[in-house]
Amino acid sequence: MKPTKLPRETRETMIANIQQFFEMERGETIGELAADQVLDFMMTTIGPHMYNQALADCRTLVNERMAGIEEDIYALEQRPPMRPR
């Protein structure tokens, strides 16, 4: 599977967020290169788990919607009239 490519603006925002996290939570100042490496690490190690969970959530949602559609289709069925014996 190919690594996820992020738009440049998104990547820059995420790098800035990582730098801010390190500053606020750890009292450490890290540069853009270090934050970029943290982002790459997270995307390659944590990213696939997050992606797979998103797919599982999507699969659940689609199955729920399909069940609802199936119920709607059954509700449209017409019963032929019963003939007297």
C-alpha cells in the first residue's frame, strides 16, 4: 500500500500542531524537521490502524443503511389476493 500523501497545507498545519504539542505538553521546542519526522513516524505506524478503524466504521454504517433499505424494499412488496377454496 502506498503511503498517504497529504496536501502541503495540511502537512504544514500538522507539523505546526506537533511542534505546539511538544512545547505545551513536554516543554520542548522542536524544529520543523523533527516534527516532520514525528509526523512520518505516526503516519507509517499509527496511520494504518486509524485507516482500518475508519474502514470498519464505514462498513458498519453501510451495513446498517443497507439493512434499512432492505426493510423498505420488503415493505413495498404486494401480496396477491387469496382465492377462496
